Amino acid sequence: MASGKVKWFNNAKGYGFVVEDGKSEDLFAHFSAIQMDGYKTLKAGQSVQFDVIQGPKGLHAINIRTQEAAPALSHDATPVVSTVGA
């Protein structure tokens, strides 16, 4: 799986381009190739991981995943236990 950054992405058109780290060639990125729940979009400059395939008009990024980590859980949080109905 390759890593890179989003060059640009147009939500209205549903596509954009990503650039693999260390390379200069643009890779076509269609919204249907984005692996996430909900509204599938990318932001310019966002770090992504993806697979590369040869499409009919050039290289395509597929299986696109964002690299933003989920928020860390606080270790000092006290769990809330309900005693209602006990």
C-alpha cells in the first residue's frame, strides 16, 4: 500500500488527485475508491494510503484510506456506572 497526500478533491464532481510520496505523477482519485463511512470526501494536503492501478487514461488510486488517527481516550477518565433500577 502506498502513502501520499491529496493534491485536490472536488466534492461536486466527486473526484480529485493524490500524489504518492516521493513521486510527482498525479493519481486519479474517485469518491467511490475512498474507504470510509458516511460522506466520502478528501481535503487538499490530507495524508492518505492507497493502492495504485493502471486505469484506461492513467494511474488510479484505489482503496483510499485517510491516515488521521482516532482521538485518544483519556486514561484518567472514571467510568460512569448506573445504579438506576438495580
